[in-house]
Amino acid sequence: MTTKLTLTLDNETIEAAKKYAKKNKISLSKLVEFYFKSLTSDFVNYNENIPLITKALSGIAGITTIKSDKELLEDALNKRFL
């Protein structure tokens, strides 16, 4: 079952997301769905739904941290908006 969701984002973010989605041949809705699943699902379940391009690039930066992805995201959002 799918449900419509309305989001309010700044234009720059929307345009960047549209370009990313088009470049990776994925709908913007599916991109948002993958992101939400990454926040709410176990890593194993999310890993099965990751687009091939993301899997190929995963770990390429070689950055190590002791914080989880959720903690890093929270830190980045707090830094930007608070």
C-alpha cells in the first residue's frame, strides 16, 4: 500500500535531489523511501534495497567513526538548523 506524503524543503535541496535521482535512474519518491527505511529499519533489511550505485560506492571514503549513522545525521542537522 502506498500513501501520498507532502514535504516542504528548500528549492536548492529539491533540485539537487531531483538531479541525483535522475542521474541514478530512480524516482524521487523511491529515493525518499530508501532514506526513511535507512532511518527506521535494521541495516540488514535496508541493505537489500540499496541501489547498485550506492552499494558500489559504499565505504569508498574510508572514514571511520565511533558514532552511528543516526547520531551523525542528528549532529549534522543540529549543526545546520540549531
